[in-house]
Amino acid sequence: MVRYFTDRLILTPGPTEIPWRIQRALLQKTTNPDLDPKFIEYYNNVRAKIAKLLHASESTIYILSGEAMLGLEAAIANTIREGDKVLVLSNGVFGEAFADLVKAYGGKPILLSKDYREVISASDVEQALKANQDVKAVTLVHCETPSGLLNPLKEIATVVKDSNAILIVDAVSSIGTTPINVDEWGIDILIGGSQKALNLPPGLTIITISKKAWDLIEEKEYSGFYLNLLLWREEFDKKGVFPYTPPETLIYALNEAIDILFEEGIENVYKRHELALKASWNALQALNLEPYPSSIEYSSPSVTAILVPSNINEKTLREILLNKYGIFIAGSWGKLAGKVVRVGHMGYTASRTYLIIAFTSLAKALRDLGMNVNEGRVVEAIDEIYK
């Protein structure tokens, strides 16, 4: 197959393209982060920037060494004891995965399940909490990337805030794409990752912890080491010593990523992601393709999930996009495997330029597979949003 490209572009919902400023930050001169007091000061400065970004000044914030799954497991490991009930909000692959984590630590998940094409409403959660008043925690995936959904975090958090349970939120694919207010909304533990809209390589977890969550953590007294949040409070907050050596170059890059957001203006960043969502749906209409979420109001501003036409092989479609046109897009997971493809527009790639590249390349690949599509109409559809 003749290649039509000289460089590949990552247009998946994470990991993502890494902009040059972040690549440059990764090349900074290293130190010994365990011993250098200037690096500890630097780390704390990055924590303060995260607090500003997430409106989490009343919460404790750590940047942990490990892909975001580390943070998701740490949240459960540190709070859930044997026999504790956890209300698991599940309308996607990662929502269901929370139930597995709860069971792994001896908890009892109570699933509030919804169709993968629809969001979980605050009224759904309110009814479930009334029926299960003894739950210790509620888990929520803010952005379900496998299905392209964005659950209504603010509304759900308001309901959980009035209960005895803590709220644990997977915000890995939503941080930097849509507003999040940890303190005002009452989010007790929020987990983020480096390789999504922050456009870093994988390897960092961001975690915020409220006073309500700390009470549960102290009650549990988790005895492990690497996931132990009490250890971070005792060693780092009280003694200024990292429990284990942090990946300093990734933290330099995280600092740069947050600076980029603030330089653009965070409200402008959110607006750019809103436009990317609308432009993506317009592009799908021009291609006669069906979005997976049942409504644009349910769709995430960071990823567009697309139903693959029944006469198209999903794997073949992605292979053509990659090998002929140099474009990485993603398939999906679980029961959506083979049925859905996904275009990421996270952070750096939430732009007119990347959307045109993604969707015109998708049009060409579909035409290669026998569909009657016109990439020119795709460009026109995207540009309707960017007039």
C-alpha cells in the first residue's frame, strides 16, 4: 500500500499528540528530586496550579507516579473496607471497571446501570441513594471515553454531597476540556491523568482528596505502600519527603501543560472543546454516519464515538487510516469492540485543523471501502461551526 503521509498523527482519545512546548519541557535538565529542595518547591507550585485549575483549594492534591489507573485503584484501596457498600454509576466500560476494583478490595458494589448511549441523571442517583442509605462511596466516570459520553458531574455531585457517602470521580478524560469545581460541587476524590487533554505521555496521576474523604481514609488505615495516601500525608506534607522518587521530567511537562491552559484562558479552552464537539457531529452528518451517544447533549467535548456502518469492518477501517493516511483513531472496548470507532479531540487536538485532518481522512478511508462520501462536504460541515 502506498503511503500518503510522512508523519503519523495521534487523533485518539489518549494518549494524544504532544505539542512542542511540552516536548521541550520533557528535555529539561534533571536533578535529584528526592534531595533537591528547589524541586520540592517546584512540585508544590504545580500542586497549587492544579488547585486553581480544578477549584480545589480546600482539598489535598498529590501528583502520583503512575498511569491514572493507579489513582483509581488508590481511591478504592484507601477508602473501602471489607463489606462496605459502594454505589457504582455505570453507563460504560470504565464505570463497570469500578465495580471490579470495589470487589478486589472486599467491597460490595451496587450497580446503577444505564444504557451506554445515555448519561446517568442526578435523579437516578438520588433514588439509588434513598434505597441504599448505608453506602460508603459513590463512583462516577465523568467522561466515558469508550462510548463518548459526558455524565453530569455537577448535578450528581450535588446529590451525593447531601448524603453520608463520599463521591469518587474518574475525571481522567475530562480535566482541561470542561469546567470542574471540586470544592464547590463537593467532589471528595477526583482522579486525573497526564495522557489525555493535558497532552503529556502516560505516567502521572493527579488526585484531589477532601476532608470528608480523609475521614474515611483514616478509618480504613490501608496497609499497602505504593497506593497509600496516608503515607503521602505523613511523609510529604508533614516532613517534606517524597515516599518514592517522582518522575520529575513528567512533572516539568505537567507544569508547562497547565501554563499553556492558563495562557489561552481556561474559559477559551472549554469553548474550543465545545466547538470541536459540534464540528465533529456536523462532520458525521456530512458523512451519513451515526454518533454513538443518543444526543449531542450527552456527548463529551473530548471524544466523538461513531457507530461503524454494518458493511464496514472496524479493524480494516482503522488499518487503512493508519497505514495509508497516517492517522491513529481508536476502536472501543467491551461490548462496543468492533462496533464503534472514536476520534479524540483533547487539548492540543481540539482544533479546526486536526478535525479536518481526522474527518477528511476518515472520509477517504470509507471511500476506499466502497462508501459514497465526499470529503469536501466534510470540510464545509466543520467550517459551519468555525465561521
